[in-house]
Amino acid sequence: MYIIGENIHIISDKVKAALKAKDAKFFQGAAVEQVEAGASALDLNLGPRKKDWEEVFPWITETVEAVVDVPLCFDSTNLLGIEAGLKKVTKQQPIINSTSAEPERLEKVPLLAKQYNTRLIALTMGSSGIPIAAEDRVNIALEQLIPRMLEIDFPIEDLIIDPLILTVSGCQEYCPHALEAIRTLQYAWDPPPAISVGLSNVSNAVPAENRPLINRTYAAMLMGVDLKMMIANPLEKDLMETIRIIEERDDSSPVGKLYLKIADRIAAMEEPSVEDVDFSDPEQVKIWKTVQILLNKVIYADSYLQQ
């Protein structure tokens, strides 16, 4: 699994404070920690930085590149800021996160990506928002995103489609459709573009104690449709262990065996089965309940594990 580490994000109070103080050690520590935990690239989400982008984007690029050799993923709506950061990149091919099918962004962002030879994450979202159905998301990729790349001769091998994961809290009907969008996109174009998702989006607005369980259970389901890239937290040890179990097909533990069964059922276009679960094991029961939520079989509630 190609993990783009998500932990340098302006939503964090610690990141906000460190950015304000220009605390290079904080960002370098966060970068190294994620890479050592298994991140293959690092997402730098600094927000739009409307007032200080000319200084901040080059500074964060040089600061992080001084201690790690992985690609940097520039995550902002400020294209001038992204460009200022790209000008300072000296190591790996960077990533721009992101364009969408909204006309203005689809016009400008791919051109910037081509100019600086970056990879580009493209969201299956148009002017009317994010569609629920898998077919509609796939159509945005096939009818708008990919044609734009071909129009400007942008390499399809540098394109990364994001079919958009939304929170199970309030948008759970999107979760099974995202799985099917990922499955279909791998056969909808030759050669197929890469596919990535923001994994932790699925647990946004969920009580903190339940988020890791939802993240890793959905990761197992996503791996069942052969997802190979995600923006995620590499410091979530149970998540990384779940990924390892599925990649190595390690069925040596009861919980690991269940995660493998979940991935295999999804791969076979089947629903996970009660036959796969030992209901005397509380951890397996939690996983099973989470699967039912993610498949939109049971209405999500914050207390679903206690029900």
C-alpha cells in the first residue's frame, strides 16, 4: 500500500501553532516520524495561506525535504502557493492535491501539474458536488477528468483518481458506492490511472475512540477492490497492521483471519458473511458491526458498538 501521510494538516492545532512560529523541528519531526512508520509520500495541507503563501510554501518544502526523500503532496486551493512550493522541490516527483471537474480548477490545475512534471490527484466531483452512485463518479472520471488530461497531453500514468470517501456519520450511503467506483475505474481505461482515497474521511465527525476501528475496517474493504494508494495516518499502528495482514495474507490470528475474509469477500463481489465471524470474540463483533455500517445495512449512530 502506498501511504501518503496525512499528519501535516492545518486542521491540527499543533500544526497551526508550529506554522505560526516557523518551528522547523516540529515539521521535520512529523515528516520523519511518518516516513519511518511507513509513509511513501507526505501530504502538506497548509490551507490557502492567502496572506503569507509566498513565504510559507517554499519554507515548508525546504524544511521537509531537508530530512526526508519521499514525494511531497501539495494540498491547497492556492495554486500560486503550490507553485511557489514546487519551485523549491529538489528530490522526488511531487504531487498536487487536487483538481476536480469544476471548470475553473480543471482548466488551471492540470496545466500547473504538467508544467512542473507532477502527479495530479483528480476528484470525481463536478460543479453540482459529489454524486452518490458509483456509475456517476466513474463517468466524471471518463467524461471530464481523463479527457482533459488527454487534451493537454498530460501523462495518464501521473494521474491519480480520487472517487471521494465521505463520512459514515451522515453520508454512509456513499461508502459502498465508493468501493464499486474503485473496482470499476481499474477497468474503465487502458492503461488505468492510479486510484487513491482519503481514508480517514470515512470517520470524520465520529467519536475519537471509534475512528481507528472504522478506518482499518474500511481499509480492509478497500483492499478487497484492489486499492493500492491512500492518504492515511501511518501512525495508526492497528491500521498499518491490518494492511500488512492483508498484503502478506497472514491468517495467524483470529482478527487477522476475519480481515482477510472481509477483503476476499469484497474481492469476489460478495458481502462479508456471518459465517466468517466468531461472535464470542468482542473484537470480531465490533468489526462485524462496522462492516454492516460501511455497507449501509444498518443506520449509523455514534453508539452503534453498544447496540
